[in-house]
Amino acid sequence: MRDILYIDTESDPDTKALQCITLLFNGESHIIDEFTPDTYKVVKSLFDSSAAVVMFNAPYDLGVLSAAYAGSNSYKWVELKDSAYWDLIIFQHRYQVRKISPYRNLIKPLNRVDKNPGKTGKRKTRGVKSSPVIDLLKLWSILIDDGSKGSISLKSLIKRELGKDPIEWSADAALTTEYRLQDVVCLEELFHIFLDRVKDIEFLKDYSWSDWAYIKTPATFTKLEYQKAYPDLKSWKQHNDDVVSSMGLSEALESSYHGGITISMRRGVVDKTAWVDISSAYANTIKHLNTDRYMLFDLEEVPVPDDLLTNKTDPYLLQVECNFLMASVNNSLKLFAVETPVLTWLWSFDLQALSLLYKPFTFKVVRCILPVPENPVASSRVTEWVRMKEDEEKAHGKTTRREFLKFLSNTSYGIKAQRKPFTTTHTNMVIAGIITSRAHLILAEIIDEVEKTGYRNEYNDTDSCCMSYSGEFDLSLVDRINTRIAPFTVECEGYDMKTKFLSLKRYISEGGKLTSGKAAKSKIRLHGKGRFNVSAKDIYEYVTEKKIPGKRLVINQMSANTKRTMDIILSRYPFIDSNKHPFMFVRNVRTDVTMKEFFARWYNHIDTKTTFPKGGRADEEFKRDYHVFSSLQSAYRFFGAHLPDEERPDDLTGASFIDWDAEAAFLFFSGP
């Protein structure tokens, strides 16, 4: 592979001062440690000659380079209505760069710029695209290893994949030629290994370097495959938008769309619980309802069908006056009852689900809209991908190709629901609403079947149901559930398990067995630690033994992923101002909060989705139920008065642009 430029940078971890730029191009290496006009020309000539630039954790190195050679390279933070990003100029090559999550990012090459923008200061374009930048860390995490089996740092991969003992970082080692060359020479070897691992994935055979650089997340691959299958997506999207707009249903589709149902109906310990999980809920919904038919659709107002509460095949968009609602508040789906019925929009599958979840449910349909599919395909793309995935696994096991086919299936739903930071040609709120509402109905039917057995539904998270019972577990329940929800299926993840429920995504379920008689795998969710130096083991030991680690509470890492987080870092570490750059990071940020205070707050957390006793103590145990409000306004006042129930990623410690929550703010600003 000629004309690939491999780049790594080294900076002082404390001052952020750039120490060197190491480059490898067509077998020839360069170590730049003096940043003069002459070395600028050397690096620029390599950039200009390259077919692609390969880095490991590219946003960081691009950020470093944007601050090098002041007056030539540069960076600025850009905030638009629907997006925000760093605008970087590096050796006259220009990029939009945005972090999406720790291993996901957007690196968009723009046209190259003139060296001297002129008196106006405007950046003139040359009409020549900047060299594509390939982030091997991102691609490796998507296609090879997401880090779940161990570190995927560059040094870890050198040891694991290349069988070499890497020179580990130290202040002295970072100044040696051997250390600096290692990170580009081994980067090239790892890139070759990556390409060899994916060579059998037929979808990727024709990828250019620009195609590899274009990948942002796993969903990007899925979008590209849909574009190949349906080349008229852009005109279809315009047609669909016109249909929705002509009927005035844009807000109806938005308000009727909701994500997964996550509810906790208990706080405390239950000695006997069983878990069932829906198998590939979203992918199988796409498959069984063939939602690709609705990629081009019409909408027709029709009379209310007689089988509205039993039809699980044909979706209807309904305007309904009802006393039990789904509503998104604080970016979280709430289920609650109102004494005064409310006019709302929902899908017919959700109407059926609500009638099962809340037995006093009453409703009156005001309008009924039928989506008419106009893309006459025999099956959705997901159907083919799932078949190919199963064939691959049977023939060769869990290969890279099998994993690729798996995430094609799993991400095909999400691209239909994308609205932030902007909609795309794949956005289709009819399909998104059909998929999620049908998944809600599957879960509601499971809960109803559980309750018919005399068991109690304790906890749900999109595709799971945890139930409590006394006596012996009725093994035939799983068969009855599968009969009822066919063609969908559930698997029993364990029964006779002892579960301690604390709040949403905070529980420990252990012991028990599978229907096969084998021991069940523990189900443990210990959400809410953020990027603090609190491990899952620490939280587990606190919940089970009240053991508090003796270490000081610090934030593991804080990154300058936005201008705001750059300013926050500089307020703490003003001495690095002269060497600041996008995506720089600091580690082990001190706080004055003790581990005892953190764990007390974590353990006391009770979500607001379902009822809880006022002033309840941390060790108090109680059953929970749906809230009943006098009116919709009362419900919104109640939920709006509380912080979001789920931990949200914040750009202090992660990589998104969502505002960080009050707890993170407290922990950060309480330090010296």
C-alpha cells in the first residue's frame, strides 16, 4: 500500500507542549522535533502526496497538529443550529472534526485552503479535497474488537496482535528514537492486519481510502448498504416529507415516537426472580413486519378498524383521548395515568400495549391514519443480513464477517429514528414509530402473561422482563409467552435468582439456573459512575457488603472535545494555555467529594418514573407503581422538577455535546 502516511505525535503530558511529530511514508520515516518553516514544508509535502493519512485516535493527533506551527496551522470551534465541531487547518488541509463517543468520531475532509487568507481573514478554498484521515482505533473498535475483552490501546495491540513487547511510555522513553518510531511502524503493521481481517467481508471489497475515512459509527456502514439497495432514497425522503406535511402530521409522528420502555417496579431484595429477554426485538420487528416497504409511503385517513385492539400486523397512527400515557420528559419515556383523559397521538401497537399495562385504561379514537407502503419488496434488508449472519456463524463461528452482519441488522433501526444533530435521507419516523411501538407491544404481552400466572413484573428494560414469584418457577411459562408473542421469541436468562433492585439500571441478580439445568449467568447493571475512578467491582462490593474503597474520588479523564470543555480544563490548569489544543485531555482530576459521599448518593438514587415514598430511606424496601396525576400539566410539573432519571454522557468525561448534569457539575467544581 503505497502513498499512505502514518502519523503519531508526542506531547508533554503535563504542559501539553508538542515534543515531536513522527511520520512514516512509503517505508521512509521522519521524526520532526524542531518546528521551523523548513520542517513545516516537509510535513506538508507528505500530506499533499498522501492518498490517505492513518492515525490511531485521530482526533487527538489532529488536534495536536492544529496547534503546531502557529500562524500556519489553526483551529476554531464552530457552533451551528444543528451541529458543532472543531474546524482544523493542518498543513493547508482542512477538516471538520467532532467526537461522538470515546471510539467514534466524524472527520470530514474539506477543500484545501490557501496559506495566506488575505486581509479579510477568510479561508479561501483551492477546490482540491484534503487527504482523507483514517482512524484505525475507530475502525478496529467497530469491526475487530470493541474493547470488551481487554484494552485496545496501541501498546496493547502491539503486544496482542504483533507479538511484540512494546516500549511503554515514560518521560525518558518518549524522547528516544526507538519509542517514537515504534508507534508509526507498528501502526502500519496493525493497519495491514486490519485490512486482512476484513478482506472476506464482501460489502467492503470496493471501499476506497475515502470510504474508510468516511465511517463515523457502525451505523455508517448500514447507511451505505441501504443507499446501495435503494438508490432513490433522497427522492423518497422528499416524497415522504411532502405527504406528512400535506396532512399536517409532522408533530403527530414525532410525539407518537418513543424509545424503549424502562421501568422499575421495586426497590429492595427479592429472593426468587426470573428473567426473560426478547430475541433481537428491533431486528426481528423489521424482519417480520417488513418495514422496508414503508421506506416510500403514503398516508390515508380511514375509519377505525374493528380489530384495532387485536391486529398486530397493520400499524395505524391514532389520535386518541385516553387516561394512560406515554410521554417523553427530560429525554426519558414516562408511563403514567391521568384522572382527566388527554388527547394524544400514538401508534395502534402502543394502544394495545397501554391497555395491557394499565388495566383501568380507557380511550376514544378521534383520528385514524393508515400508512400505505409503496416500496414493494418481498423482505427487508435485515432479513437477508440475519440469514447471512446465521449461515456464517454455523460455518465459521463468530468471525469478523459475522459481527459485521450483526451490527448491520442491529443499527438498521437507529438510522430511521435519527433527528439529531439533523435528519438524513434515512430518517423515517413512520418506520421508527412502527418498530418501537411493536416492540412495546411484545413487552406488554410478556408482562400480561407473567401477571396471568400470578407472578409480579418487577423490572423492564426495552427487551427484558424480570418477574418475582413464590414456590417453584413454572417452566412452561416461557413456552406460553412464546406462543402468545409468535413469531417473536424470548429466552429465559435464569430463574431462582436473588435480585437486589435499587433503581433504573442499578441492580444485582445472581444465583439461579437456566431451563437446561445449568447455572445462570449473573445479570448486573451498576449504572451511574460516569468516568470517575470507581470500578464495577467497587460498586458491587458496596451494594453487597457496604465496603467503601479507600482511594480518593477523581475524574478519570477530562477531554477538550468542545470549546466549553477546553475552557473548563484551562480554568483548572491555566499553565497549559500556551499549548492548548482540541481533544487534549487531563487525567485524575481531583475532587473534594469522598468515596463515602459518592456511594451514599449513588445508592440513594431512586428514579421518578414510578412511585416512591416521600423521604424514603436508602435501605427501605417498597413496591412501586405507575403515577396517577390529576392532569397532564401536573405530570409535567412533577417530572420536570427532577433531574433526568438516566445518567447522560457529558462532554466533560466522554465525547458528546449534551449538557452535563448537576451531579457532574458538583463533583467537578467542588475540587480545589
